[in-house]
Amino acid sequence: MTGARTIVGATGEWELVIGLEVHAQAATRSKLFSGAATAFGAEPNVQVSLVDAAMPGMLPVINGAAVDQAIRTGLALGAEVNRFSVFDRKNYFYPDLPQGYQISQYRHPIVGAGELRVDLPDGRTRVVGIERLHLEQDAGKLVHDRSATDSHVDLNRAGIPLMEIVSRPDLRDWEEAGAYLRKLRALLRAIGSCDGNMEQGSLRADANVSVRRPGAPLGTRCELKNLNSVRFLMRAIEVEARRQVGIIEAGEAVRQETRLYDPQRNETRAMRSKEDAHDYRYFPDPDLLPLSLSDARIERLRDSLPELPDEIRERLIGEYGLTPYDASVLVAEPDAAGFFEAAAQGRSGKRVANWIVTNLFGALNEAERPLAESPVSAEALGQLVGLIENGTISDRIARDVFEEMFRTGSSPQAIVEARGLRQIQDADAIDAAIDAALSANPGQLEQYRAGKTKVLGWFVGQVMKATRGQANPALVNARLRQKLDPDGAG
Amino acid sequence: MALSDDDVRRVAELVRIGLDESEVKPLGEELSRIFSWIEALREVDVAGVAPMTSVVEMQLRERDDAVTDGDCRDQVLGNAPAADDGHFVVPRVIE
């Protein structure tokens, strides 16, 4: 088993230390402190109340459903839900923040320490500490491309409820960070507390990145802001860590600062430095009483949680005999576990999982489509595996059929019939093909007789080629052995 | 506790108040007097006393999650010094 990736610079090896702050939009109809709508894609400034616009005299009233979603998320992270939490004002001036402060939670967040189990592609598992989860308001949106001299402000997002989920600096490379974000997204979607839609901004990540010699004390970190896809998160972390290694190896020091990732240039750059940006002067919001939660409410919400991804994972391993890795991949991808269970009805779970994880995800990835838009349905994939299991087609032919299913959306039966791909099970037909191959290649036959038994595999290949891949490979193998070595034990 | 002139300038900058240099000293003296009142309060022993968050015993009131507000763009933009195509317009800020 390998460990986390490191960066090898000119002077040796560097280890990464990464912590993520994920902003997840709590799934609610209305905003955190006003009755304006939260739906995506509205005309600018239409989903804005006078509270969101911070008109004088407006007072915030908290949305109970946003509180519930934060509690449910905390419970799903195995975290302590705090019976007492406080809303604070985080003060700063920016045109996307009409109040001049963001209502957030600072010293007393609604959810305390928890953890998230992250399974990595190389088979390792990392249990990543969650430091806290708190509720806060989102800011508005600035639009810079409508004018060369001005910025336009749309406050539709202002006041949308966010759950900020802060991890401990437990992640050690960009693969781990990507796997963590995917797993968190799957968890949020599974319990319905956030739709996890990164394109629409419902889920965004900030990454704190530093480098150090393996095992050495922590280095100076930089914060990468607003990463809105798993791919960009991973690329930004890698490129930032390499930048820091370059600086340190040149004998200079990393400056603690906030940086933005530019996907076009694949580089990070410092945000315009605002000297006072980090003096937020938090204080308890006098407009809001502390939030007190009853045990009864927390227990009711605990009962509302569906089967969690880690529970589904254990069940897939236990009920269907999946490998831990396949099961982890299926629960980390949105909707994949349900897709799998639909496809696996009456079939080998292991084989179905393998087809989904390797072939289907590979094809979707290449086509840059989510599972929800897969041209191959769970039912059709199950049917394809059924055709392999009842001997109608071989694994190799199945791959061709799958390709066509993915391209055209046709059913596997239709493709097999239309292209005449049915596997040759007929021993006589296979014998004929074997005889032809043997008599056409006396040289190789001689080699086999002289003890070079590896030639057997070559003959199998010849027969498969002659039958355009349709012969049953196991049968070819058995008949060929029989013919070449009638008295042999094999 | 006495505030330095630099403290005063920094607080003014943080809250976006433009200060004339002649205002710095008098303001510093006023703020320092306020701080000395707070320091007097700090002498009270409050060990074991829970922070009072409200003068009456009240719970935070929660709303039902329903869309009951918004859809009032004209009012929202009504006082804006500049607006364009449904947006507020501000001097360009870009990172």
C-alpha cells in the first residue's frame, strides 16, 4: 500500500497539509433570516426582501428548516450537536454584503467535532476530523463583465443559508482532498441537506494548503478561495503546493495570504491584499437570541435520517459481496448505489459493480456526463451482465456491445441480435475452427510438441480471431487442450 | 486604557469613517474615556454568572420555511444611487 503523494523538489521531499472549509447551501425554500426564495436562476434581485437588502429597521427571523438541516448534517457526520449556539456578526465592507456584516457563528457553532471516513483509490482509508459546522448567510453576487468601469450587484444569493463545514488539517494530498469533497457531497445528498450542485454554487470549497518536510512542524499556509469543482480543487492544491515548494527552495518564505485559482492558466495568484480584511471584529448579533435546541428535536431529526453512505457501503459488501473499493466508489458517486442495486437484481453483484465502476464510469467520465444522464440505464446494464452470465456473449463481445449501448442507447439484446454477436457454444463449430488453425500453422504446432506450451494461448487467440471473438473462450481453451494433449492432466 | 492616534485612525478606517487629522486627538480622548468605563465594569466579579443574553426569559423564535417575501425589486433598488438592468451598480471592484 502506498501513502499520500509528496512533492519532490530540488532539495528533497515535501509533504502537504490540507484542510478544507466547505460551504454547503442548506436545502430550504426560503432564506436563513428572511422569507425570500432561494431557487436557482431567478432574474437579478427578484429573490430579495428588504431584510436581505439591509434596509434600516429590518430584523432577521431565523428559518427553522435551515437549523434542522444543520442538525441533520451534524448527526450524519457523527458530530456533537450543541444545545446552545450563538449568532455573531462578522464585520467587513464589500459591495456584495449590504449589511456591512455577515451573520455567522463564531465562538459557539451549532455543531462541534465529528468525522468523515474517506476511502481512497489505492485502498487506503482516511478518517478526516471535522472541526465544526456552523450556519451563516451567503453574500450576493458581483458581475464584472457588464461594464468596464462598474460592477453590478445581484443580491439573490444574499442571505441564503450556508452550512460551513470545517475539516481538520488531516488531508495529505490533492487526491485525498478530492475524495473528501466527493464523500462529503455524497453524504449531503444522501440526507438531502444540500443538493451538492457545484455548478450552481450550492457547494463550494476553500482549501488551506501548506507544505513541510515529512513530519516537520507546520509550514505557513495559504487559503485558496471558492473552488467550485472537485477537479479544480485538486488541480489548485497541487499547483499551489508546487508554488510553495519553489518559494521555499529558492530560500524565500511563503506569505500567509488568500489566493485565487485561475483554471485557464492553472496557477494561483494573490487576491488584492486588504490589510484590514482579517479584522472582522466578531460580536454576538444583538438582533438574535442564542439558539437553544431540545433533546427531543435532535432525536426527532436523528430518526429522519435515511441509510447513510457508510451504512450502504457495509451493506453492499455484506449483501452483494462487493470489494470494499467498489462499494466505496458506488456510495461516493451521487445516485450510484441505487443504480447498482437496480442493475444487480438477480445477477452477480460483483460483476455488475465492476461494469459500473470500470466501464460505465469510465465512459461517463470521458463524455463528461453525470450518472443521471447516462445513456445506459440500470436495467439495460443489468441485462448486459445477464447476457454474459447465461453465456450468450463473452466478456470481450460485451465490451463492444456496451460501447454501442452507450453511443446509441439501444438495448443489449437488440444489438446482439442485429449484429449477430451471439457467442459460439457449438463444440463442432469450435472444433472446426481449431482444426483449421492447427493445420494452417504447422510451425507453431511443432513448437508446442517440442514443449513450448505457451503456444497454446497463441492458438486460442487465432481461434478467437477466426470466429470474430464470438467463440466461447473457455470452451476453445478446453477443446484445444483436449486436441493437443489428449492424455494430459490439464 | 488610552488609545493611540494610530488606533483611532485604524478604527476609523475599519468602519469607513473619513477623519480629518484634527479630529484624531479629540476622538482618541473620547474613546479612551469610554474604555475606562468598560474597565470599571470589568472589576465586578462575575465568576459563575452565566452571560445574560436577554432581559426577559425568551427563546429564539423560528420561522416556518415558506416563501413569504421578496419579489419587490423596485423597492429594493429604489434608493440605489445607480442601478442598471435590475442590478445595483457600484464602482468596479475586482480581485
